[in-house]
Amino acid sequence: MLNLLRRVKTACTTAPNRGDWQYALGLLIAFAIVYLPIGFYLEFLAIDVQLSVWKILGVLVSAFLMPGVNEELMFRALLIPHQTEGGSIGKRKFYALMSLVLFIFYHLHPFVPSFFRTPAFLIGAALVGVVCTLSYWKSGSIWPSIVLHWLIVVAWLLVFGGLKHFSG
């Protein structure tokens, strides 16, 4: 248990460098290039820009905490051995893959909205998991993956029709 707490602390206190942020930006662009055509083709995404200041502020804050911080601490910082822990690269890759599988299955639990179980959502979730894992793997810091996750969810909710899924 102490090792897991140390792992999370190390992930939170490791400062990402400029290259880590540039890599995260590249991952964000790659995510958009891959997922936007899929999401529109499957009619999961639709341009629906939110203009209410209160709605925007609410989404910015809530999406940062959940899923941003919460899911990244759980599925990246907690489950993937930090690069400072030593151990083989194969072991770290195994835990990264298991973390990704658990991340996808987490979105299938019985208390989520039914649209979480659609192929369009699950493909997006899997891609979010991949880009966040790659970002964490490279940087050793949880912050770029938190920001990536947050930005993707905020864009979905405030620009690409995500909020309508929750009300419909």
C-alpha cells in the first residue's frame, strides 16, 4: 500500500518539461485526427457549441476533477509503475496494457449512461486511454495526461454535442 501511495505521489510531483507538453499536444492532435472522423461518421459527435458562461464554467471545473484528475490518478498513476521504480520495461508495458483494459471496462459498469456502451463512445474512451497512457509513460508526470483527458472531455461536452447525450 505504501508503494502505491509513493507511486501516486511521485507521479503528482514529477514536473513535466517542455518536451513532455509538446508530446502531449502532438497526442491531442493525433487523437483529433483519428477520432473526429469516427465520431462524426458514427453520428456520436455533432457540432453543438455551448455559449452559457455558467455551463462552460461548470464543465471546466467538473471535467477537470472527474474524469481528469480522478481517472488519471486511478488508471495511470496508481496502476502503472512509475519510471523511477525500476523493473523491466516489459513489466511496465504489461501494467500499462492492463490499465488500459481496465479503463475501457470501467466505462461499462452498470451505473453509467447507456451511451457509454456504444461503439462510438468506447472507441473514444479507448483512444483517450491510449493517449493518456503514452503521455504518462513518456513524462512520468500525471499532469499532461490529466490535461489531455480534461481537454478532450471539455471539447466533447462543450463543442461536439456531448451534453446532449446526458439529457437525451
